[in-house]
Amino acid sequence: MTEQQAKQIREMREQGIGYRSIALTVGLSRDIVRNFCKSRGLSGYGSALTKNIQEQVMLGKACLYCGKEMKQLDTGRPKKFCSDKCRRDTRNESTEKKVPCTLRCVCVAVKSS
């Protein structure tokens, strides 16, 4: 399974899509998709899973990137991500979405009389 397939499975599962539909889209077997989801805490009914992940993220009990359950420490600032990899992937995705400005400014010199 490639990183792209794993990312696509995670995104589709968080939207509440079932294992079979994901497997057909990604080109893997249903069992591979199901095992991947189980190992990352994405198992269960799709609609219930989506609602549960959203609630957990809002409460700070789940990773903002992958939705994996995480334990908060008693001291310090609450964690947003379960690992450095999730934090980096989130940052990389946000920088990829930024579109560089294509407008060019034309300065006109104004002569004072």
C-alpha cells in the first residue's frame, strides 16, 4: 500500500464511506482496507465513525490529522497531533494548498512639476 492510498483511505473513511467502496476506489481488497482502518482506529459504522472522530477532535482527544485517539498530559499545552509525522504532514498539506500570487504590479513613475 502506498502513502497516497493510505491517505485516500483515511480521508474516505473519515467521510463515512464503507470498506467495499473504498477498496473499489483505491484498488485494494476489502480486507486490506478493513485491516488498515482497524489498526488506525477507523473501524465501525461509517456514519457513527465520522461523528465520533469529529467529537473527539473537538474535545482534543483525537489527532487533528489522522483522528487517532491520544492521551493528553496533565501539564503543559494540550497536544493537537498524535505524532511528529502527523504534525509535519498537516504542515506540508497546508503549504501545498497555497497558490502563489500571479499578479504583477506595474509601477508608473509620476513626474512632479
